[in-house]
Amino acid sequence: MNHDSYDDSYISGILNSVRSVAIVGASANDVRPSFFVAKYLIDKGYRVFPINPGQAGREIAGAMTYASLVDLPESVDMVDIFRASSAVPGITDQILSMDPLPKVVWMQLTVRDDASAARLEEKGIKVVMNRCPKIEYGRLSREIAWNGVNSRVISSKKPVLRQGFQSFGIRQK
């Protein structure tokens, strides 16, 4: 797969199918990006499992934190990696030892490891690199457009919003 760009249908397909997310590198510091991504995903109805060995047993954004992926009490649909690219091969080893395997591995902005992506894809796991699920969700739902950020959708009409979580907020016409 070409990881330099993703079709909107690929990203929205992932965000619509995923229900639970383990965030490796989640921070308890409420001004860190990993904290507000966890909070945002929780607010959108995802079940979030923060992974941070220094915070294990405590809550981050209202969710119980675990020391590592092997400590998770249940399987997850997606692993979101908030660590440096150099840490990805070791995290990939942990992911490939999970049973069952997650459907998706998402690497945050600036995080990329093509060799790990190839290993994960060989096992049927979808991979997204150098993207943020919070930003992509906001862009696809047009939430970001309301804040003046380019969503690549131009319209003078206010969108008709749907009710409920994980709906991308827009009613299809």
C-alpha cells in the first residue's frame, strides 16, 4: 500500500469500523496531544485503553491505564502509536503477539516505519502512518472546517448534523 497518501474512504472505513483503541504512549498531562486524542475518541464513543507504564493502574482521560499491550483486559480493534518512529519495531512485535490481532495500527503524526507497516500488512492488519485519528475524524466530519481549517470541502451551506456517536456528524443527502 502507498502510505504517502490515503483515500478518504480508507480512513473513514477504519474510523467507522473501529470501536476500541489502545493508545500506546498516552499521557496523563492534559496539555499533551496524546491526552486530548484519548479524550476526543472517548467523547466520540470509542472505548479507549491508554498504554503508559508510568501511569498503569491510574486513569487517563477517565479510562484505566495499562502498562503494555499484553496487559489489556480485552482485545482491541486498533492500536494508536504515540511514540517515536524508532520505537515502532518493538511495538510491532508486541502487536503481532496479540491474540486476536487488531484490525488497524495507526501511527501518529511524524511516526512512520515502512518495514513495520509491511510486517503488519502481511498479517492482514490495516496501517495508517503520519496521521492523527482526531484530525482525520474532524476533517471527514467537517468539524474542523467550522474552525477554519482546510477540510478540502467547500460549501456555504451549514451541514445537517446527525445524532449519535461515531456518525461523522453529517447526514447524507
